[in-house]
Amino acid sequence: MSLEKDDVEKIAHLARLSIDDADVPGYVENLSNILRLVEQMAGVDTDDVVPMAHPIEASQRLREDEVTEVDQRERFQRLAPAVENGLYLVPKVIE
Amino acid sequence: MFEKTLSELSQALHAKKISSVELTQAYLDRIERLGEQSNSFITVTVEQALVQARAADQRIAAGEAGPLTGIPLAHKDIFCTDGVRTSCASRMLDNFIAPYDATVVERLAAAGMVMLGKTNMDEFAMGSSNETSYYGPVRNPWDPERVPGGSSGGSAAAVAARLTPAATGTDTGGSIRQPAALCGITGLKPTYGRVSRYGMIAFASSLDQAGPMTRSAEDAALLLQAMAGFDPRDSTSIDRPVPDYRASLEHSLAGLKIGLPREYFDQGLDAATAAVIEAALDQYRRLGAETVDISLPNSGLSVPAYYVIAPSECSSNLSRYDGVRFGYRCEAPRDLEDLYKRSRGEGFGAEVKRRIMVGTYALSAGYYDAYYIKAQKIRQLISADFRRAFEQVDVIMGPATPSTAFRLGEKTDDPVSMYLSDIYTIAVNLAGLPGMSIPAGFVDGLPVGLQLIGGYFQEARLLNVAHQYQQVTDWHRRAPGEA
């Protein structure tokens, strides 16, 4: 599998990553090489194999539905680039 | 003093031959004097360390100390540390002061250990050479022109250079064992779920696991004892008793069956490294163990499967870095999409972006079955290989890496060649098994690591097997010369 410039630009958009134009050819080459490595899997017959999602086949643990955390909004929001009145600020979305 | 093991330091502290403040200050001075040579620390927490050391001395005086109380250690900068920058070696988190402690950090602090600082690493633990760090590469203490391995390269180099008696690391595809091998130290990746991942910044959640990086197996046993155990805050933590890891260290290896996978001794293995591994296996035979040739037929597929599964999980985990709630935000965003794209584009380094894009592609519509599901099926085959092998043998041994430490810059232009340096470690993560690397000798002055792989939750057995070897060899006591 070889990717083209357009493919890399589309993937970068899906991943919400800005990529400098000058870096695109490098990504085209690197990502194509990685996909070629990965495609060694294609030759293996896995028709009857159950996919393994997790190394220890455990079911999701559930707990009682009760409050275990205290409100630390102010503490956590001190880490944010921009907040106002307890809200995170982003550029205007709705005109 | 810098050659003392954790148990020797513990004895000295309890006998009041040295105080924790004196010991901590000595290590801080040593980091100040030599730390820049290897660039193994991102942050040194001088004041906090001395506060913790004073508290440890009080505990010792009051007779309330445990075996690790007062002993310094360093944490990989992937573990959240309350009030201390936790960067994951990324520009994205350069300004991130963690608001809570990881469970591993909390448990080791509760044991009375003193944090010297946070060690350098590959950005978001993505790399095998510590060259993807935003804070610059770590240099191997055995040869400053060579890499220490990665991603826990700062932890490995700091332990090797005697800048800390012990460190924590994490291992997603070999990130404890490979740098331990290349720096000549002892590193243990426990069974998936044995050590809590809470507060450990996520890379690939079905593979990530934390473990000790030390100078001996006995030290690793001491540290793992304090790290391991059930944590309700990690949904994949295993609720299972933690054995006494030191209790079985002295067990005899007579009759131990060691499996040697032929795929780990093929043409990809450097001949000089192979000779060191063979000599280590001879030592095990002299200790009464028996070696058995085995096969892990699908192990060649571990790197391809890993480079679908790990990037897929990474692309999902790293979607949280959006420039809104914490971390890096770009200057003057035009709109919300520009804010996301430029914050992420400027905040992440090239390797992280590559992996996010590979994962995004593998999980995108039309490709999911061909890549992600296929990789999970291969993962099942790899895991089944190990299950079959452990019906025959007690432990598996082989090289931890195909060769000794490579030169800085040697593989940075070719990600695939970098990925292949983890060819002997990745399968263990895919299966979720415990694995270790211990020093087994040198090639041209560079350390070689012997890898030990055990069955699920067989950490005590691995530590026993490693300790017995370290009783009859001194490779683990060799120290790099001070430049």
C-alpha cells in the first residue's frame, strides 16, 4: 500500500493535525513504509481466529453507582489555557 | 555509596549509618554534577526530595519504616506527580503540572521512597532510542555517542550512571526491557494488569504496563513488591494477591526447563550478541537448568500487528489533547478547527504524529477489518504460541535486542528500522506476559541483555531465575566509567 499526498492530507485532517506542506512528502514516504511493514499480516490465514482485544480475557469490572470523587473544577481549570466563569473558552463556534 | 543495592541502603538507613537526607543530598549532588552528560532527567525535584527525606528519617527514628523508606528513586516522566510538571517528554505537556499522583507514585511515596525527579523518555513513550523527546536525546552512559534505548531511556541511563538507585519505567512494546538491555541494568515488565495504570499517561491501553528498573533482580523484587496490587481506579487492574517476591529468590534452578525459541536466534541476531546469550545459557545449564528448543511460529508477525494495534489505541488516547482543557494551545487560533489542528500539529513531535496518523488510517471507514481486526487475530495467534510453549517449559529465554546500542541518529530517518529494534520484546506485550532483561555481558564495551519471559503472573519465578544468575555472575555490578 502506497499513500499519496492527498491521502496523507486527508488522514491529517481526520486526526485534526496541521502538517507543514514541506513535511508532507516525508510523511507520505514514512507512512507508506509503515503500511508495507504492516501488510505482512495479509498473507496469514486467520479465518477461524477470534480477535484478541485484551491480553487478559477479563470482563469489564463494574462498581456501585455512588459518588467517589470530590468536585475539583477550579483546580483542574487552572491548567486550562483560557477559562471564564468556570467555562473553558474556545473561538466562537456559532455566529 | 552509589554502588549499594536497595537492600544494602535499607540496612544502612535502619542501622542509622546514614540518614535519608544525607543519602538524598548525595544523589542530588551527583545529578547536579553528572546529570547533563546523559540528559536523563527532565525535572529534578530538589526541595520536595529533601522534604520527603526528612519525613523518612522521622519514620525511621520512630521505628515505623518499611524496607524502602528513605531510599531515593526517579520516576519516568509519564507518571503524574501532584504539583510537579509531568511532560511525557512532549511540548504538548511542557506546561502541565499534574493535579494528582499516579497510583505507582502514591504507593512508592507511601512506602517512604524519596523522589529525586522525573526522567527523560521518548515523547509519549513512542520510540526505541529516546531521540523523540522534546527535551533532547538521552545519551548512553556506556558510550555518549550511542542511544540508551527507549522509551524509558532516561530511567535506564540514570540507573546505569548511578544517578539514582532505582527508577520506574513503562513498557508498551519493550520500553523497559530494551533500554535496560542497552544500558546494562535489570528491568522487569510485569503481567498486564499487575501494576496500576492510573495516572500513567496512556499510549496504548491494552499493552501499557509499569515496572521497576534497577541494578539487580533482588532490587526489582523489592520495588515491584511496593508497586504491584489491585487498584479500583484502573479498570484493567487485576484483583489477585501479590506474592512475596523476595521469598522465592533463593530457590534452586535444578530441573528448570528453559525454552529457546528458534525465531529469536535467527539471522536477524548479531553474531557477537548471540555469543553472549549462548554463554549466559551455559551458565544456566551449570545452575542445573535444562534448555529445550521451542518455536513461536508467529513471532515474526508481532511487529506488523503491533504497529496497527499500538497506533490505533494511541490515535484514540491522544485525541484528548485538543488545546482546550490543558496542555499546549497555539497562538491566535482563527476558529475551533484551527485551534485543534495547530495545537496538535505544533504540540506533538514527528513520531507521535506519524503514529496518530497510522492509527487514524487503520481505524478509518473501509480499512478497519483489514488492519485492526486482522491485527487482533494475529495477536491471538501470537498469544496461542506462548500458551503452547508454556505447556512444555517454565521460562523462555533469548536476546532482549538484536544488537547492542546503536548510534544517535542512526535510525531516526527510517521509522521501520527503528521499529524492528523491538523485534524480540513486542510479542510479550501483545500476549500480556511478564518479561525481564538482565545484564549478560558485553560486546565491544556495550552491554547485552538476556530476556526472560514467564507465564502469566510468574514475576516471582522470573525474579528467582534472574537472581540465581546474578549470584554467580557480576555483569549487573559493572558500572560505566565516569567521563
